[in-house]
Amino acid sequence: MRNGSDEKMLNKNVEQKSEMTLKDMTGKLKDTTEKVAEVGGGAQEKINELLDNILAINQH
């Protein structure tokens, strides 16, 4: 059987890995946003919207 502290450590590790993945994805999206901004077009607004959504999820 697992004791409470082992479970807390496991949960914390899973959270850190999820957070890191989300930060990586957010970073890639920012890079993509910058590339799209160089090209121009209406996609910029949509990408900014998606980025805002990801950042909002990351803060919860």
C-alpha cells in the first residue's frame, strides 16, 4: 500500500510534467505566432485567441 506522502510526490511529479509540456506547447505557439505575424493575414488574430486560451488553462 502507498502512504499519503508517496501519493503526494507522485501527483506533484505528474503536475510538473504536465506543466512543462504545456509551457513547451505555449512556447511553440508563440514562435508560430511570430512567424505568422511576419507573413501577415487574418490568422494572426485566431492564433492570439488560441494562445490566450492555452495560457488561461495553464493558470488554472
